[in-house]
Amino acid sequence: MAEAPAAAASVVVIDQGALMANYRALAQAAGSAETAAVVKANGYGLGLEPVATALARAGCRTFFVALPEEGTALRRLLPDANIYVLCGPAAGATAPFLAHRLSPVLNDLAQVEIWTAASVGAGAPAAALHLDTGMNRLGLGPADLARLVAQPRLLAGVAIDLVLSHLACGEVPSEPMNGRQLAAFKAAHDALKPLLGPCRASLANSGGILLGPDYAFDLVRAGIALYGADPAARSPGRFRPVAQLLGRILQVRDVDPGMSVGYGATHRVATASRLATVAIGYADGYPRSLSNRGRGFVGATAVPLVGRVSMDLTIFDVTAAPAAAPGTFMELVGPHLSVEDIAASAGTIPYEILTALGRRAHRLVVGG
Ligand SMILES: *Cc1c(COP(=O)(O)O)cnc(C)c1O
């Protein structure tokens, strides 16, 4: 286990070497397409700086963030990167895009209009155009596309260097929706080509990359797999875990049979037991839904989470783990317990676990 600072309550350990290895593995799977990295939400919760700098060292040149402020923060770290902002520009809020050379993803005709106005004489960066191919979340739908084709002047004032769409079911290879979106994307891209000039295409997220070369086009957008979770859950060990979560044991106590534990007294110990109170709670992004069902590890010994997860504290039954002592760290995510395991116990997905974890924990960067 990595060394954590003496005062830290809980620690997220970020392995830059694993992140870089995952980038290279995805780049290899993407073949001749460029592999861009999605670093929205503070690098999926692991910290924009350690994540983005490691990816740049691994050869990544193009990054996607969700919000303009994320793009601005990334620009400070990577002066030369291509940065796309997925949510696009809001009316009256185009200044950061121009000042920091952030490429907006234009998601509807209103954003096309906003960016056209912002692009007048300003040396604006090229934008991406997002086509909805069935997810019905963001992007221009078929009616918008028909309008563009009928009125090419709508696109005359903007430079578009990327056309993209997003898969709804990319992590499920057998899902027929993938093929339908692929066909819809090709058709939409073909319809737009005469309007756009030279322009790259992008469809695949992590799951899409693993669907094979038909989905790669010119650029792929890797997210969750970079951070070590296999979106398809088909080949465990394919990606290296990037994050560990360690929680400091604050107290260890012996309790008599029949005593209850934590808020709501939802757990009662059957026999004489030792309990460890760990400095981690839902305010740290440790899900409350793990109450009475999560576990931790002391060395190689699994210890059950007992009672409710509270805001800052969680209790584990360490009767079987005599090494559990105040001041030491318990493994909450790590070699014995993957982010996927925790997500399954908590009834959620690795994305939600990772993005929540970085809120308060001390970050320790290793493997650079
Ligand atoms: C978040 C996101 C991605 C990355 O998806 P992963 O499943 O994490 O690989 C790619 N493209 C878009 C548009 C996204 O919103």
C-alpha cells in the first residue's frame, strides 16, 4: 500500500503508470484512429492535473471535457492540446472558448447560431458538430440535419473540424442499437460532407472502441476504460486499475453480544466483536447504499461493513483482522476490491463511484 500523509483521513491513490498503460492499450485497439481522452468531471473524479498530464505524456493530443470551466482549467495544464467542450456554448458565454482556444461541441441549431456570431472575425477555434443518432440526449436530430442540408448557409459562418455522435449501448456488443446508430451516423455524415469540407468523424466511447474497427472512424473518445474499468465487463484484467481508496481507522473497540452499531441501530453484533471506525463517509463519495453490505480489506482479510454509512464515518467488523489498529489504513478500493465490485454492491456503475470519490479525499499520485 502506498504511503499516505500522516494527517490524511482518507486517500485516493492514483496510478499514473496504469493510466498511461490503459491509454496505450486503447490506442492500439483504435488502430489508425486518433485516441482522444475524455477528462470531464475532474478526470472522472481522480483529479484533472494528474490525469491530463499523464495522458499527455502517453501521447494523447485531444481531450474532451463537459464544461467550459473544465476546459479553461485544462488549457492551463496543456497549452498545446486540442480541447473540445461537450456541452457547447451558451448565449452570452462564448468568451472562455475564444480566450482559451476551446472548441465547442455544437449540439443544436441554436448553438450553431451562437458560435457563428462568436466566430465573426475573432480567429475562433474550429467546432465539432454533434449529431443525435438515437440517444435523444444532446445533438442535432434528423429534422435539424434536414434543415442544414436544405439551408447550407446556416453552417457558412463556422469552421467544423469534427462530426460526432454518441452510442447509447456501446458497452453491450450484442445490442442491435449499436448497428442502427452506426448506420444512422454514416448516413448523416454522408449528407453533411458536401457542406463541411475536410472534417473528421467520431462515434466510439470506451465501449465503442471495443466493438471493433467499424466504430473507430477518425477519432475515438476514451473515458471509463482509461480509468481502469472494463465497460464491457468481458475481459477482466484488460485495463489496469488506476484508483485505490484507503480509509484511516480512527478507533477500534470491543463490543459485547447484542450491542447495536451506528445510526438507526440497523446492525446488532451476534457475538463479542471488534469494530473499527473508518474516516470515510458519503460526503467523501463513499455510497450510503453500501450500508450493511459493503466490505473493506485489512491486508488480505475481508471485513464486513456494519451499520449505516454516515457522512464522515463508516464502521467495519474487524474481529477477523487483528492487524486493524487506529491510525492504519483500510483498503476500500484496491487490489482486493475493484471499483466494479463496489459499484455492484452499491447498486450503481463504476462511473458514479469514481466521479464521487475525489470530493474530499487526499490525492496521492504514484507511478508517474
Ligand atoms: C462521457 C462521454 C464519453 C466517454 O464515455 P466512456 O463510456 O466513459 O468511455 C465519450 N463521448 C461523450 C459524448 C461523452 O459524454
